[in-house]
Amino acid sequence: MLFNSLQFAVFFVVVTTVYFLLADKHRWKLLLISSCYFYMSFVPAYILILGFTIVIDYFAGILIEQSSGNKRNFYLILSIAANVGVLAVFKYYNFLNDNLTAILGDFGYQNKIPYLSILLPIGLSFHTFQAMSYTIEVYRGHQKAERHFGIYSLYVMFYPQLVAGPIERPQNILPQMHAKHEFKYENVVEGLRLMLWGFFKKIVIADRLAIYVDAVYNNADKHSGITLITATVFFAFQIYCDFSGYTDIARGAARVMGYELMLNFRRPYLAKSIKEFWSRWHISLSTWFRDYLYIPLGGNRVPIPRWYLNLMIVFMISRLWHGAALTYIIW
């Protein structure tokens, strides 16, 4: 179910209305059921994949909290391996297999490893990272393990940010899921205004610019000079308005119900340096890599050659997170 669809408009109105009509103790059930329906509107069977990782991470969090020493390490590694394993199979298996086929073909060999006819589960990269942030924070002692299985499931599946983020941290979203949310007129107004701004950026700007960009990029050999430059400038605004528009819709939908999701974009094209740009663009992902990969690798508090290596590792994994293609790796 896409945000910019009539189906979502009906879904949002019905879910939000019923949410405020229900007693507070039953609202998490409505949101969980609604989020399952939202997710299953793409490929229904893929809910089983999400359920698999949710069960593993739920019990891993509890076991990490209750254990000590090497057992804690084992449960954390098990959780991360399950999440990364699912992501690797669906996002990178065919990519690696295609490249292996090409390499073997150059030497006159045939690749007998089968190609998998599978679709990438919607939002897999986002909820995989959100799930990993939970077990890592429990491991670090920054977050208590969630004992309520339904609430934990909702933490991973909360429909506003399930497809395209922001990638939330458990310290922010889990307490909100336990809190009581009263109907507040100002939340509804702010949320709807944010959603409308997101729809404007997505539908009016991004989708319109995409018509020109696609026409040029799909026939690049027939264009040159100012046409290619214009398409490239348009693409910069297209990708920003598309992604940040989706984020605004997500944050707005959550705000209407009283939930506060983190800011994901902060006028990145007004940044005055590359460093500042990455603190403004896709903030939930940039900070995820900073906190869970860059700093554990040593960050910049290491000799300069190691610092450069840390940066290279972080951006290489970041590019692979965005897509399984050589263009991302080269980038």
C-alpha cells in the first residue's frame, strides 16, 4: 500500500477514527492488526518473514538482559545474524549470483547455482535496522528488554514508518507505545499539515520531475549538454522531495495519533560542507551507522589510515544498504 494512493487515504481515515474511538488499552491491538494489513497489501506471505525476525529478536532481547558474559554476545550475534541473513538472501543473493555467473563466464565456466525468483520485501532494509537497534541497545544496557510481545511487534511494524522510515530507536518509540494518547486538536492539525506538505513534495514536485528525468535518463545517448545537466539538477530535487515527502507523511500520520517520530531531513541542500550534509540527510540512517558501526570501529579516534578505512567501510555498507548494484558500490 503506497502512501500516495486512494487505498491509503481510506485506510488512514478508518484506522485513525477507530483508534480514538477505542479504549486506550486496546489501541495497540488495532495498530498491530492495521500494520499487518498494511504490510500484507504488498505480498501477504512475506508477513511470515517479518514474524520470523520479530520472534527471534523478542526472545533475544530478553535472553541478552538475563544473561552475562559470552552468552550475551551469543544471543546478540544470533539476532544480528538472523536479521542480516534475511536481508542478504532477499536483497543480495541474486546480485552476487549474477556477478559470479559473469566472472565464471569469462573463464569459460557455467554457474550452476540457481537464480531465485523472489521479490524484495517492502521496507526490509528499514525494519531490519530498526530491529537490530533494539537488540544492540538492550545489549548495551541502554534499553530494557520489552516483555510485551505485541508492543514489541508493533515497534517493528508500526505502519507509518514501516516502509521508508525513519529508522527509530527503541528509547524513543517504545515508551510512546506504552503511554496513553489523548485526542488533541493541535496534534491532528500539525499531523495533517505535515502529511499535506509531504503529499505536495511527493506528488506535485517529485512525481512531476520524474517524468522529465526518466525521459532523459532512459535515453541518455540521445541527449547532451544542457538537457543532461537539467535532468541531473531535477533528479536532485526529485529524490529529495520523494524521500523526504514520504517521511513527512509518515511523521504526520503518527503525529495525528499522538506519536512523535524523529526528524529525518533537515534542509540538507543548504548544508555548507559534506560533513554537515550527512548530518541533515536521512538522519535516522546516518546516525544509525555512526552509533552502531562507525564509533564501534573507532571513529576518528584512531590513526589516520585506520580512520579512512573506517569511513570507507561505513559508506560501502551504506551503499549496499541502499541497493544491490555495482553503481552503488562505485558511488
